[in-house]
Amino acid sequence: MSVTLDIRLKRANKVYREGEVVAGVIMLVCKEPLQHHGITLSMEGLVNLQLSSKSVGVFEAFYNSVKPIQLISSNIEVAKAGKIPGGKTEIPFEFPLHTKGNKVLYETYHGVFVNIQYTLRCDMKRSLLAKDLSRSCEFIVHCQPFKAKVVPTPVNFTITPDTLQNTRERSLLPKFLIRGHLDATNCVISQPLTGEVVVESSDVPVKSIELQLVRVETCGCAEGYARDATEIQNIQIAEGDVCHGLPIPIYMVFPRLFTCPTLETTNFKVEFEVNIVVVLHDDHLITENFPLKLCRL
């Protein structure tokens, strides 16, 4: 006998803040009346930390601190053992989003080595012959907004062969001068990163100009930290040998879920950086790095 179980939240965007109520319905659809041994609903918020392959084995102490960190956990019994009539049945539920003790609800974040996730899970127990049913549904938590006003701090930059740091033979580099600015490096996560870049001069034609958003995730404990930088997204803002002296706009929207307000805790850190990458036709790669501080208003 076919039966479908689903969790529907009242909010279409599934975004909640601490102190709010997560409300919705459990939907059951079956053709005939259905016997069950109880329906339960659980809510869980976890931080999963993972070590990159280069760090495994380096710190033995890590294995204790890499256990998942539980932020929130609660269970409710939605229905006692009994029968569900044929057709469509909706059972409403409400869960207050409160933490126990002094724990903080961090914002939902899907990273590589740090994952912060909140899920609802509905379980329906059935008799021995029938399989138990379960359904999970992720909802998104936004942290409490930053009360103070964020004052943008514009950053001007000039890139020449002399300003580059990781170069082997500076004398072999072609001559170039690239200027520009970022409107702010302390950014509001819901607003785009903006600025402009100008190629003033270059001996070798420009092949491409790209904007790379990078996440820097740090996991660890007192014995040591593993810090890993990975790319979130790469946007090409110019292709080919651009006109010299022409301002090229920088515009990048922070992707949802893959970014969160900059986070620093005792066991892990999540930070963000942006790279302006200029590729020349002789395949020289020029990169300028800017640390970002993200917050939510």
C-alpha cells in the first residue's frame, strides 16, 4: 500500500531567525486507512567539521575536536499510535527556535570543511512487515542582524611588477600598471561587492580579468589549526586586451548558503577573501588578494 510523507513549512523561503517559531504541516497521502505506531518530529542543528586530506594524521588531537557540534535538538510526538484515514491528512506543528544554555545559533552555511545545517525529520513507525517511513527537510537560519551601522572602508590598489610578492624573477616580468578600488571590504552580505579596475598600461596584451571569491575555513583546537582556502565562485569581468585607461566595473553578488557572516569560534573559523586575477597573453597570472568581513544588517 503506497503512502507518501512530506514536511511543508509555512514560509516559502524557509528562512528563520533565533527566537522565531518554525511552523508547518506534516502531509500524509494514502489511498486506504493506514495503521501506524506513532509519528515523531525532531529538529536538529549541527556543525560538521571535516579535515582536509593534508591535515589528517598531522594532529592526533584533532580527532576529538572534529566531532559534530550540536547547536539545537528537540523532539515532539506528533501523533500517538493509531490509524490515519485514507486520502490527504495534514498535521500542523510548531517548533520554537531556542537554544539550550549559552549556545548560539550560527547561520546556515554549506562549506567544504565546515558545514552548518538545520534539519527537520519526521519518522512514522509502522508494524514489522511494513517499512518505517521518514522524511527530512532543511530549513535556513539567519543570524541576528548587526545593530551598528557598517561604515564602508574603500580600498584603493595599484598593481605593478614591484608590488607583487610571490615572484621568482622580477626582471623577467613584463611592465604593467593596474589601478582600481573596492568600495568596501567590510560588506553587507545581502548587497553586492562593487568597485572598479583600470588597466593603465601593459607591455603584454591582457587575456582575461577575473574576480574570485574564496572561503577560508579553519578547524582546530589548542594543539593546532588546519586552515584551508577553497574557491566559491569565479566571475570573468573582462575578456581580451581591454582598452587602457577604461574603468571596468567590479560587481559580485554573494551566493546564498555558500557564504555567511564572518564567523569565529573556539573550534572553527569561516572567513572570506576576494582575488582580482589578471591573466596576460604570455600566461602570466597577476593576483591581488583582499580579505573581506561579511555581516548581516
